[in-house]
Amino acid sequence: MFGSGFRNLVIGKDTYIASWVDYKNALLRGHLIVVSIVVGIAYLITDRLNHILGNEPYYLAVIITGIITFILNRKRKYKMANVLFLSLINLIIFLFASDDSSKTGVYMMFVISGITGFALFGYKDKIMAGLFALLSLTLFFLAYWFDITLRPPRVLSEEYVQINFGINFTIALITGIALLYFLIDVNHSTEKELLAKNDLLAKTNRELDRFVYSASHDLRAPLSSLLGLIEVAHKTSDPAEINQCLDLMRQRVNNMDGFIKEIIDFSRNTRQEVKQETFNLLTFVKEIVDDLKFAEGMEQIYVRLDIAPDLEIISDPTRLKVVLNNLVGNAFKYQDPQKEQQEVYIKAQAEGDMIRIDIKDNGLGIATEHQSKVFEMFYRASEKSRGSGLGLYIVKETLAKLKGAIQLRSTANEGSTFSIWLPN
């Protein structure tokens, strides 16, 4: 119903409205304001062509008020815009209806103004909507039943009356259809949103059941191992055995720490809003690589970056860091120690309105039968997997929040390439 150009004109190109209903109301208000301005101009021209004088101040009042209301709408002064717009429309309709002895059909506009109040104020301000509907009804009865004439009497030609009746009917019909379509559209979109949220809630409940079961198992296993190692350390006085137990304890604690970090990343991605920032991608990737590269056992891995120094991205840096930490970390973690040169290649480039990032390694690779399942929660491709099975699931869910996508290409014993696309 509303194109992007009209949207930018009515509410501003960089204006973000969190509430979907408020957003649609702002667009509808802008639509009605534009219609009122066009109608004021059309009547001004029609009267000029028919040599009818004296109505110019009313038409100009409609046009000027429309412009002021339009500005208020862009400044997000929605309630003020509604009150000003509906007050003026009711007043102008009353002025012309009180002297409509020629029956130009101006009374029809009271019906539209009453419906418009409910469309613009909505359920949240139903009292205000009801008051303006009552105002329209009151003004109709005053104009129709009482001899109230606020303008000098005029003798209009039959042709002018027919033209005015046609204009009034057309405006009433088009505006009524637009209002009805708007209300149906809001109801339809709300229903779709509720269905989507119900599906998401069902998915979340299923994942929560699985998460609690698997997480409790993955947390208890290293704790049980730690208790066993503590018992062993208590029963020996051999320094070598005690040091071995301490090393094994450190590994279990590191595993638990990594798992808890993944749980925090998962929770944060689910709860927090996406925050867009502009940042340099090469600098961003270098920081992630530096954090991972100097971990124990990673010194021998050669990292090659292919990213333009001036390439910038608009995204959520916190979420993107989670994604790249997981993907680059896996590329390091699952290197093939049998290969003479262990390498990770990271490439980024713009593709239209997207940014593509490839993380390629020559490590152990992933067997074909596992590739369609590695993004599932707690899925481990093999017994050699050292992670919790949450990492790639978090990557997929985080990219979904960023409206991005991911693709895996891998050959066992040759290496893997993860490609991600992000809107820019």
C-alpha cells in the first residue's frame, strides 16, 4: 500500500518506529494528510475555474494545516498531529455542510472523519477516538437540523454542484476504502505476528527441554571428572601424578568455562536487541584472530587475510564477534596435525548490498553425512569433537538475528569452508 519513497517522505528516511501499529498509523496519517492537501488544492482550482470566490481562506486553511500536521507527523508528535488534523477537518466540513442547500454531498465527509478518528487513535486512545466521532455526529446534526450559516449564501450552477458532488463522493469512497484496507491489514499482520510468535514459542519450548537435558549432562560430566581427579590427587604423594591431575583438572575447568560462555552467548542473542554500528572489518577480524592465534597449541597455524583495508560493515559487532569467534576458533581447533602446513584463509568482500565472509581451513574436514546436521543444537560430528555442540547452532541463530545466512562446504581430511552473508 505504501512504497519506500512515500514512507521516507512521510516519517523520515532514518526514523525508526518500534511499534508496528504506530508505524502503520504514521503512514496512514501521512496518506490522509496528503489527500487533504490535494483536495484543498483541487477545490481551490475548481472554484477558480467556475468563478466562485470567497472559499479561498477555507481551502488555504486546509492546505496550511495539512502541512503543519505533516511536519508534526515527521517529528513523531502523533497525538498532536491527530488532534490538529481531525479538529480542522471537522470544522471545515461543518462550515460547508451548514450552507449545503445545493446538496453537494459534503455531509458524507462526517462519516469519513468519524472512522478516521478510530483508525488514527486506535485502541490505545479509544476515548479520544470516541470523542472525535461524537464531535462529527454533533456537527452533522447541527448542520443538518439547525439553520446555522457561517458563510454568505451563494447561488451555484448545476454544473458546479454536480462536479462538487462527484468530488465529494470520490474522496469519501477512496478514503473509506483506504481506512478499511488499513484496518484489515493491521488485523491480518497482527494475526500473522501472533502465529509466528506461537511457532517461535513452541520451537523455544522444544529447544529448552533439550537444552536443559543436554546442558545438565555436559556440566555434570566435567564436575564428576573433577571430583574423581581430586580423589586421585588426595591418594598420591607423587609430584608427577599430582601435576598430571592438575593438568587434567585445568582442561575440565576450561571445557566448563567454554561451555558456560556459549550458554551466555546463546542467552544474549535471544534476549538483546540488534544494535547496528559502522566499523572497519579488517581491524575487527584482526582483533579476533589475535585473541585466538596466541592460544596454546595454535602458534604453528598460518593465517592469511584477504580483506580490503577500507571495507566497512554496518552490523551488530557483539553478535558478529560471536559468529567469527566460533568459526575461526573451529578452524584453529580442528586443524590436521599430520599436514606440513596448517592454514586458515579469511576473505571478505562486498556483494551488492551484502558482505560475504569466507573462513577456509585445510583441517580435518566434516564428513558428508554430518554436514546437514552440524548446525543443530548439541550435535557433535564425531567423538573427536572437543566442543559442546552448541557453537555452530549459536552461529546459525545469531546470523538469523542479523538477517544473514551461512553455507558450509567441506571434504573429510581436506578441510572446510564456511561462507556467511550479512546485509550491509
